[in-house]
Amino acid sequence: MDPMNRVRDYLLDNVGHLTFPGKPSFCQAQQHWLVPVYCRTGRGDVVVGDVELDRDGRLLYAPSREEMLARLEKVNAVAG
């Protein structure tokens, strides 16, 4: 499974439509995919976390909705 599509599906099911996956990168050393998660804001798209998948596309780690919201609040506070 394509890591970007896997993360997109996860985000739509668990976080919401204002988040979307960025370009995946593969870590050779750990044999894991890392996919940044972006949030759409009035000021532009902001990275709010990273999802980690194994080489077969199984989810290993994803930040919770609350963790992503907290990061977005920090970014907004700095930019505000």
C-alpha cells in the first residue's frame, strides 16, 4: 500500500478533513516510512506531526488529534 494513501485514509477516519499527508520519505536504517501531516489554516499549511509506517504500510505511530491540535496552537501563538 502507498504510504501517502494509507496516511490520508487514517487522517480522514481519525482526525478530520483539514489535515492531509505530505511527501513520504523512507528511512533505510529503520526500514520505516515517515509521512508529515499538514493542517490547512488561514495562514497556509502547517506541519502538525509525522506518521510512521513499516515498510509494508502498517501504522507504527501516529500523533493523536490532541497532540496535533496542541502543536497547531503553538504555531498559531508564535505567528500571532
